[in-house]
Amino acid sequence: MLFWDNGVTATPSISERIDRWALHPRRGILLFAAVLYLFLQLVFAIGGPLAILLEHLFSLLNGLVSAAWPWGNDSISHTVVTSAIAGVGGVLAYTPNLFILFLGMAFLEQSGYLARGARLLDHIMRRLGLSGGCFIPLALGFGCSVPAVMATRLIKDRRERIASIMVLPFLSCSGRLPVYLLIVSAFFPFAWQAAAMFAVYLIGTLTAILLARILRRTLLPGESCGCETSLPPYLLPAPRDLLRSTWERGRHFLEKAGTTILIASIILGLLSAWPKSQGTPDEQARQTILGRIGGTLEPAFSLMGGDWRVADAALASLAAKEMFVSQSAILFRQEGSGIIGSGLSEKLRETYPPAAALAFLLFILFSPPCIATFATVRAETGSWKWATTQYLGMTLLAYLAAVVVYQTALLLGG
């Protein structure tokens, strides 16, 4: 793909020559997959060191606040402040990775290459009873499920639209990305991190394809609406436009971190610290309100390699997937580690076996999206039936997949 001037289209001969590769039914798919893999590699290669730096900065801030807090480390005010730092900081540490990913998505979209990917997938989607026109809301699903579900209004056929809504949450939204980054960076060596991330996204996409095929052949039969995706000319995106698009996507994440995650981190931090009790840090944490809830669920989560902390983090993620990271940071801090970020990755690696990492990744991938998505699905389908079926079905699938993978890994010696 060659460009000479900002906003100037390539000549038809060059465009046709590029599309011979970009739109080839076999080579085009391989090229599209290679481009996506490259961007994931950049997410870790460039964003990784920046994320580690932010992790240490939040860790330093947490330590300074604890050392200088005038009302004592057992006060409610201290718990509120340190929980906010641990919870929000645990998520914000991964903003470099997120913004690099958003920048890559903006480049693919504005250059015209993403539309070629839609055209490539159109042939596959038609076999599933969907159309190339469904690619737009499905692509949005990798950013945020809420606007993606709302974007299905572009699909004329109601059955095709509902089928798209039902499979959208399997396409990993940006809220899941911090959890993936935490688990992958904790358990996988750097050389395999991009491959692990690519595999997670691929599994989610293949699951969505399989589910769409099943729905269109059973509960929601019918022909696709035959929408065609137009192919814009190849362009060299202006840096200003790239940065604006990246900021618009990233701002939503930062706003959530400053509101939903902040409030939830404070509440969960209090529930993870009170009531106070005697004993070791682990015994004290288990006697808190959230520790007792997690202890009740621990037998079920132990089948997927987790414990009461994973159970608590999973419950917290029902509000927003990023809360899995926040709650994990809070819980390990409450146990006396005193650090977050890179320390959290080390704690996870020390506490759970490698097989559990695979189970945790699948659990987050298949678990239902945030409550906001549930409400949006209810509004867009006009039925509690579809929203509830999606939510409960994904919860069951997430748990069963995690348990099966973990138990199988144990049998194979993992």
C-alpha cells in the first residue's frame, strides 16, 4: 500500500494492483490476519514498557500515601484513598496498550483497508446468513459493545439484526483488553504474548461465527439482506485525524475509569477491608464482607484453578470487565503486598498455576458484557427474552469452558 500525499488517492492502476492481494480470497485473508497480528505485537512491544512505568508510578503513589496518611492505615479514609489508587491505577496502567490498539484501528479504518477486510469476510458472513453490511456493527464490537449493538439498526432484516446482537459480545470489547493484558503479561513470555492475544481474539471471532450459523439455521432463519460494503479509495490518513479518532475511542475508557471504576473501586475496597479482624493478612481478608462472599463461591471457582479472590474479581467484572483488574489489585493489596501493577502480575504468577491462566482468559472472553450492554440489548431487541438468554447463556458457557480447559490441562500435565 503506497501513498504520496495526505488525502490524495492512489491511481486506479496502483489501487487495482494492491487489491489483487488485499481482496484475494486466500492471500487476502492471510494478509489481513498478518496485519492484525502485527498491531497486537506493537501493542506489547511499545505499550508494554510504558505500562510497566505507569505501574511503578501508581505503586510509588500508593506507598507515599500510605506512609504519609495522618489518620492511620486502619482508618476508613485511608481505605477509600488507597482502594481508589489501586483500583483505578490497576486499570489505567494499561492505557498505553489501549491507545496504541485504538491508533491501529483508526489507521486501518481511515486508510481504506478495514473496508477491504469487510469485503473479504462478506463471503463468509453470507454463508452464515449474515451480510457484509453487518461488518460495521461487528467491527464496533471490538471497541465497545453498547454502540455496536445500537449500530445494528443499520441492518434491515430483524432476524439478521437480532442474530448480530446475540453474537456481538463474543467479539472482545476494549473493557476486556486490560484483563487480557494482565493475564497474558503475567503468565506468557514476551515472545508468545502477541500470539496469545491473537488466539483469544480469534477464538472469540470463531465462536461468534459458529453461533451466528446456528442461530440463522434454527431460531432466526432467513436470507441475508444482501448489503454491500463500499470500498473507499486508499488514503494516507492525516496525523490529526488519527489522533482525533484515537482520542475519541480512548476518552470513553478514561471517563469510565474516572467514574464507574473509581466509584466501584472505593465500594469494593471498603467491602474488602471491613470488618476488621485478627490474624494473618490472608485470614483478615477472608473475614471481610467480600472475602466471605468469595469464600462461599470458592468451591465452584476452584474447578477452574481460581480461589475466593478470583470469585470476587469475577463478581466485580459484572459491572465492567475492567473491574476484574481493579478488584484483583485491591484484594492483593489488602493481603499486605503493598504494591500494584507489576507486583500484581507477579502475585498472579505466584498464586495460580499456568493452566489457570488459560481458564481465566476463556472465562473473561465468554462471560457476559457489562450491565450497560445488557440494558442496551433489552432496548434494541424490545424483549427481556433475548437479553436474559444472552446473559445467562454466556455465563454458563464461560464457566463450563474455563472448567473444561483447566481440568484438561491438569490431565495433560499442565
